[in-house]
Amino acid sequence: MSEQRDLRIRSKVISEGVNRVPNRAMLRAVGFQDEDFRKTMIGVVSAWSEVTPCNIHLDELAREAKKGARLNGGAPLIFNTITVSDGISMGHEGMLFSLPSREAIADSIEIVTGAERFDGLVAIGGCDKNTPACLMAIGRLNLPAIYVYGGTIQPGKLDGKEIDIVSAFEAVGQHQAGNLDDQTLHRIECHACPGAGACGGMYTANTMAAAAEAMGMSLPGSSSTAAISPHKAVECAEAGKQVIRLLERNIRPRDIMTKEAFENAITLVMALGGSTNAFLHLMAIAHSVQVDLSLDDFERIRRRVPHLADLKPSGKYAMQDLSDAGGVPGVMKLLLEKGLLHGDCLTITGQTLAENLASAPPLKENQTVIRPFDNPIKPEGPLVVLKGNLAPEGAVAKMSGLKKLRFSGPARVFDSEEEATRAIMQDEIRPGDVLVIRYAGPKGGPGMPEMLSVTAMIVGKGLGSEVALLTDGRFSGGSHGFVVGHIAPEAQVGGPIALLQDGDLITIDSETQEIHFDVTAEELEARAKSWVKPPLKFTSGALAKYARLVSSASRGAVTDLDLSE
């Protein structure tokens, strides 16, 4: 699709000339009347699916968005895209498909919108990959568009305590350590996920929804409103209305998703203590709108933004608690008052971020979810970029909830998550070890699988602060402990992590931001010469295509880089 093409009003395309009769005939079959051919065509894309509670309610929300567009002069049509459940695919080969699903979702939205020639979009998503994928497609298309987040799940309740999906993963580790009986494990399973909505802590879905709101691509309050809240339906109807207003004013995504908007998103993610997946996804979205965003930008912003939110997985509260305390708008209002946000950024309301926040109520008095600036959880953001001879292109660590800022120990190297899992289950990992899982990167995994089940087992066995875990794969937003992911270059392309050997002394220092292993240059050169590149694990199908095309994690793990680069 040409970047220079003018906005095409669908009514002109399909109503002029007798050669448009077949187009109109097919649209009449799906309910169009004469007057609809004089209206703008709005695509309402829904990631509805029964495969995950994150998305099970999105069909109803899509119908509300369609109604809002129709009542305000649009001719809307709903279409669907896929989703996978990260929680259900965790811990087995299904996780290989998670990150590739981001590309499939983005591609499918771009394909349908390009083929049907929609004038604008309302995109509705839930699970982890939905938000970045929708924004990537919106950025590529650059048609007036709004993103609606399906909302967070309510916390589960068990014996008067709140639990969630991460509680279930950690319970498995406790069970394997002999600290939890079968009956209690089953009760946790039955109560962890009470209904519709995305995982309830500051995990990846809520992180990216908050980032979308900070960028100005969703309506104020969208990211912290619960899935089952009646306001979600109101929000969707308003999104249908507002996309028509964007068309009238010709406000495009690239007018909104500027470099400053991405800086706002990073600022909010750091303050909330969000998922490390934000690095991958924000860089991928930035690529779609041709904004230069790098790991250095994250680090520059981290140094000036305190970690304020006491949210799971390392903290106490869930997204529902943040909503009750004043929500994401309340947090952004505070950050704006402190001079940490670009208030002049345009948003999908047609107003600036500062204008939106002027009418937002502040955080409630006496709330304890968001710390005051004079008593932050950490004085700087918790998502740290590390570099060194083990990760020349960079790696990412989440340091929230950790008292230990430096870790040094012998490497225990595994070439797959399955091998590492067996070692943990058989109590072969000892305090002080640095557990390394490699050949799990974008190409080597393929698909850069998340390690939530591994980190949860480590925590469940009581080793959360005693063992470090490094990988060229990634971590769920629900992971916590001394974990470092996104190590680049990855093992599959011969990165230094491929040259590690059992017993090598590894040091991770979040204060100096170094990650290195103690080996001489001569030894490293000798290992590199003897290293043999393994074949890709798949030779056909979606994962084979993905592995051939995907970029380094340090560039967002995208599949559409300019081949001349």
C-alpha cells in the first residue's frame, strides 16, 4: 500500500460507475442499503475467540463499536482476527507460536483492510499479542483508527485471598517441592481465573494496554477498566463514534504515534513496573510508523522515572485495584504534573494528552497502589537494559521486587526449556547457580518462547532470590525473580550465549548495567571457531517462515525489515 496515497472514501469507490455494480451487489448481501453507499466504511476488527478468557467477550464489544459507528454516520462491518492464549500455551511447544501470532494478527488486519478498502478502523483486543499487533497494523495502514482494550480480569478469590494465573503456575512449583497437597493445588486451579478478561496483574496485556493509552491511541481510561465493567460497552460505542470524528478531521495514527508519544508510553511502563515484553512490542509498533526507537531510549527514560506502582507480579495489587484507585489516567495526571510526560501529544480524542488529563480526576486520597514520588518503590524504572560480552546488542532485566542488584555464579547451561525444567524438577539447580536457557530466541526457538513456567517453578521451590535465569528467549509479564531475557545476538546466529559452557562464571550487575562471563578473548575466539550453527528447528509451515524472516530481539523481533538493511 503506497505511503503517499490519499484517504479514500469508500462511498466514492463503490458508488461511482456501472463497473461498481458487482461490489455493491455483494455488500447488499450482507445488509447494505442505498444510503450506506454514501457513508464511510469502518472496519471493526475483533480478536474474539473462545480459546482464552482474555477475548471471550470481545464479540459483544465489537457489536457495540459497530453500533456506535453506524449511529454516527458510518457504514461499519465486523471482521475477525486470530488470537492465542499465552497462559494456555505456556510451558510446552505451543509457546513457540505466541510471538509469531503478533505478526499473523497484524498481517491479517492489514490484509483485510487493504482488500476491503475500509476508511477507518476500530480494533478490539485482549490477550498479550493483540494490542501490539493491532497497533502495528494500524501504524502500517495509517488510516484513522482507535484501539479498544477488552479489559482486565477480576482477581480470583480463595480462602479470603486474591489469586490469579501466576498463583497457579507458582503453585505447581510448590507442589513439586512437596509444600502443597493435591487438593489445594486443584482448588487454586479452580479459582484463579473467575471469568472474562486478560491476566490481572501488571503483566503483558495490561502493560501494553496502558502503553496504548499513554500513546493516545485508546480512549482515556481504556486500559484500566475491567472486562466485565458496563463501561466497556459504552467505551466501544464511543470508539465507533470517535473514529468518524477522526475521519472528518483527517487525524491519522502517524499524527499521534510520534517519538514523543512512545516516550510517554515508556514513561508510564516504567512507573507501573510493566512487562519486559514492552521493549519488543513498542519497538515493533515504532517500526510500523517509521519512528526510530531503540533500547537506548528505554534506558534514557528509565533513569528519570521512578517505579511507583505496587502491582503484581512483584507487588501486592492487581489492575482492578489500580482502577479503583484512579486508574491509568490518575497515574498519567501525576506523571504530567511532575513534568515526565509530553502533554502536547495529539490523541485519538482530537485533543492533546494534557487536555484529556485536565478533566481526569486525580488518584484517590489514601490509596496505596501508587506510591508518592518521595517514597517510590525504586527511584528509577525497574526495566533495565544490560550490555556486555554476553549480550553485545543488549538484554533486558526486570528488577522490581528484588533486593539483590548484583548476581554472580556458575553457569548451568541448557539448550532447551524442557531440559532446564527437568533439572529444576529433579532438584539439580542449587542456590547461587545461573540457569541459562539458550536457542530460545526469535530464530532459535523459534518464536522466542516465554519462561513463566520455569520462573514460577523456581519461585515455588523457594529459589526465587537464590538463582538467576538468563535466556535469549523472553519472560512473561507474570515472571519475577532475578531473570534476564532478550539476550542478543541470540544463540542461533552465533551470539556469545551460544559459546557459554557449564561452570563459566557469569556476573549480572543492574547498577553498572553489565552482563558478562569470565572468559579470555583467546578462549572465546577458540570457542567461536569450533561452534557449529544448528539447523533451524522447522523447515516448513508458519514457524519456518517466521524463523527465516524475524529480526533480532534488539530490533523488536519484526518480520518486515527492509531486506536491504
